Amino acid sequence: MAKKKDEKASEAKPDLGQVREQIDGIDRQIQELIAQRAQWAHQVGKAKGKLAAAVDYYRPEREAQVLRRVVDRNDGPLADEVLVRLFREVMSACLAQQEPLKIGYLGPEGTFSQQAVHKHFGHSAHGLPLSSIEEVFEAVAAGDADFGVVPVENSGQGTIQMTLDLFLTSPLRICGEVELRINQFLLSRTGRIEDVDRIYSHPMSLAQCAGWLRANLPHIERISVSSNAEAARRTRKADDAAAIAGESAAHVYGLKKIAGPIEDRSDNTTRFMVVGRQSFPSSGHDRTSLLVFIHDRPGALYGVLEPLARRGISMNRIESRPAHGHLWQYAFFIDVAGHCDESPLKDALAEIGEKGDEVRVLGSYPVAIL
């Protein structure tokens, strides 16, 4: 009986050589199809005529539609996130045939902002590391970068106020959003926790890991720096220092992991905004960011929100910031579902505008995909 089972198992076992031959054949087909896609993408460029720069070929609403279809078609075995990443890289490489997009981000190399650039634009885009969020806005406004990627809020620590304040005066538009899962690691040259006398990191990362630090390194000096990559850069010069940063910073600066992930919340996620110089059409599943300046009167904020609620428009976020140039007056940042050029949001914005409040559309953009 046992002999018959062994024989059946032997018959069911595939031939490794044949399996590899099938895989090689599929690889050839995939490569041929990617080449065909690149050729057709080049035809798109020809159909649009001679444009000024790579940014003129980029259509975020079209990319969002393609990636949603990838998710809708997926029956496994690969996860949606994996397929989206693969297709985004293919689209990134095809677009770079014209000219790579230049993307400004908070540097230096190895920051979470750089990871957000890669997630949204793919690795074929050309990243421009800059020293501050303000410089990212300035580079895009001046045309030195096609787009910028800036952090706007964290799931645990809340809003990045610097980013919101820049939107008060900037002419830039929001063209997209990126949600990045943040894993923090304790890194050093030696990889030994007993060597650590001080820890460098961005203030927000220190806050995200405050519980772990209290439990494991309660008496170690914590030093705030401009970015996690800067923390890693400083750490690589001293055996008694450590940095809290992402895995990419460890690779870039040659550091070893002491511990991690060490963030206090398992859902630690940062939302980034993609900023550019123009608006884009609807992708079919969009979000709109509004900046509202209201007059100081009873029920003023209700007057802004009621037309949205009456039309069944979902509000995702509301934040207030002091309005520059107006003492004790506030601007409200509001994220709502929909595209500003489509009803019912278009009708609600027209009604709000008729009441005399200043409503500025910061941008309508595809909702983040995975």
C-alpha cells in the first residue's frame, strides 16, 4: 500500500527542467510585451506632438485608471500591492523614454520622502533631494522640478504644519497623494545597543518611537535633526551614535540594524502630497483639497460645510491654521470626496462661493492606490 502511494507521488511530481523551460518561455513573452508597450507609449508621445518637457507627457489620472484596472483584474497569487508596484515601474520606464520626470523631495538620499517618490513615480523618475519642504515648493514653482513630494500628515502624530502653511501662499496645485507605511529602525555602525550614547532622528520619528525608547533606552540623549537620512549620515561617523530611520537609510549609509521595527503604532503611516504647477482631469475616483477663508461671523463654518453635507459629499479631513496677514482669523483645510470639475462637488463649491467666503481649490487628484 505504501509502495503505491510513493508511485503516485512520483507520478504527480513535476519535472524541474520542464517547469524551468515554461518559466523561461513566459519570461520571453513578458519581455516582448513590455517592449511592445514601450513602443506604443512612444507613439503616444508622437500623437501629442512635440511638447516642452517630460511633465507635459505625464497624466496622473490615466495612471490611476490603469492601476485600478490592475487591481480589479487580479485573481492572485500575487498581492494587489505587488502587481501595482510592478506596473508602476513599467509605466515609469515607458514615460522616461521621453525624458525622466524630475521630482523634488525632502532629502538627503534615504528619507521616507524618497521612498514616497519611488512608490508614486517609480524608479525611472529622477529624484532631486532638497534640504527643506520649503525648497521643494520653490523648486517646483521655479520649474527646476516637475513635481514635488511633501509629507502632510502622519496617522499617529497628526499634521505637518510646515506643509499646510506653505499652501497658504503657494501657487502650486496638489496633483496626487501617496500613503506610505512607515517602519522605523534603530541603526548604528556597530549594530550593538550597548555602544549607543546618543540617538539622532527627525522630531516626528522620535515621537513615533517614544514608547520604545522609554522602555529600552530611557537615559540616552535624543538629538533632533532635519531628516532621518541626516541622522543616518551623522551616525555613520561615530561608533557611540545611533539613528532612527528607515531600511533604505541603512543601505545608503552602510549602517547595521540594532532593532526594529520600533514604532509604537503598528499602523504608522504617513500621507504625502504630490505638488505641481497645473491641474488634471478626473480619474473617476478622486479627492479634492480645499482652502477656505471665512469671515468672522456666527455659523460661518457651518455655511461652508452644509452645502457639502446636503449633497452627500464626504469630508475626509478638516484642519485650521492661522490666516497669514489676518490677526485671529483662520483658514480651514478641508479634504472632500470628488473632483472639483464634476457635480455634485462643483455645484457645492459654486454655492459656497456665492456666500462671499473665499474658497481656493488646492487640487483634485486620484485617491491613493494601496
